Amino acid sequence: MGRNPEDMFGDENTPAYTIGQAAEMLGTTQDFLRRLDEAKLINPHRSSGGHRRYSRYQLRLAARAREMVDQGTALEAACRIIILEDQLEEALRQNEKQ
């Protein structure tokens, strides 16, 4: 049985956007998104045909990276900063649960 569409669209981790849609939404290039994948900031889901699919969560990370790069931060440094910020956020959430 398939997932309820309301659950899918409400889930920020559902891989719903193609690389073209993601690039257009972010006002960037598809190559930039591929570079974020290479830098291991985002790991898009792959469709059965091998096409990248992005979630809203991944698009938020990509938007943050683009903002930092536009401000002069090197891509690799921006990705590392965002990864560390994300890890810290998760650790703080886990700590609050205890």
C-alpha cells in the first residue's frame, strides 16, 4: 500500500524535487547542486533511473550553502560549517530528550 500523499508532502525528508526543479527554486545551477553532493553536504535520493531527487530539508541546506558561497565562503568550508551546525542541532535535540 502506498503512502498517503498528505504524509509525503508534509514530510520534509520526502525526495520530491528533481535537480532542475531544485536549481530553479534556489536560483542556482544544477552543477552547484552536484558539487554539494560531491562535498557530502547533501546526498540526494536516486530514482530507479538514477536521477537525483531532493527533499525540502536538503533544499534548505543547499540554500544555506549558496548564501554562504555568495558571501565569499569557499564551498568546501561552507559545507563543513553547515554539517557541523546540523550535527550540533541534532546533539542539542537529543540532549533535551534526556
